[in-house]
Amino acid sequence: MKLSNENSFSADVLEKDFVLVDFFADWCGPCRMILPFLEEIQNEMGIEIFKVNIDESPNIASKYGVMSIPTLAIFQKGEKISVNVGAASKARIMDWIKSHR
């Protein structure tokens, strides 16, 4: 997974066909809990996942209405099409992604 920030977000996310964004913070326990799931999902499903640290890139979090973390957002062709807030199982995250692909 790659880290995206306010300088690279447009190229990383908005200019791609299908991307999952993980809005997180280093101090967030549930964010750390789902990290291994996201790494496995990226490998198994072959999708790009970018992480956005809300403490380092607050403008992105604000622009996309991130109120709590972890927040996962699916972007398709530059548009946010779905959001999943809170920790979830690997199977639930995969099903959610598949339902939007």
C-alpha cells in the first residue's frame, strides 16, 4: 500500500479508474487492526489501495467528509462512490469492494 498526501492525492486517486482509500491515523487502534486485512485484500484482489493519514493531510479528510476512522472509500474515475466507516472483517470489506466493482 502506498501513502498518499495532499500533494499526490490527485495523481494517486482521482486520475485512476478504481482505487480504495484508507483514511487512518497512527494512533488509531481499529486502523491498525484492519491493516493486515487491507494488505491481503490488495494482493488477493489486485486493487490499488492508498492510505491517507488524516493528521498529515487534514484537507483531504475534510473535503471527503471523514468524521471518524478508519474510513474506507472507493473512488472510481475520480468520484467517491462508496464509504465504509469503522473496522470490519476481511470478508466484509472484500464483499463491499466486490459490490462496487
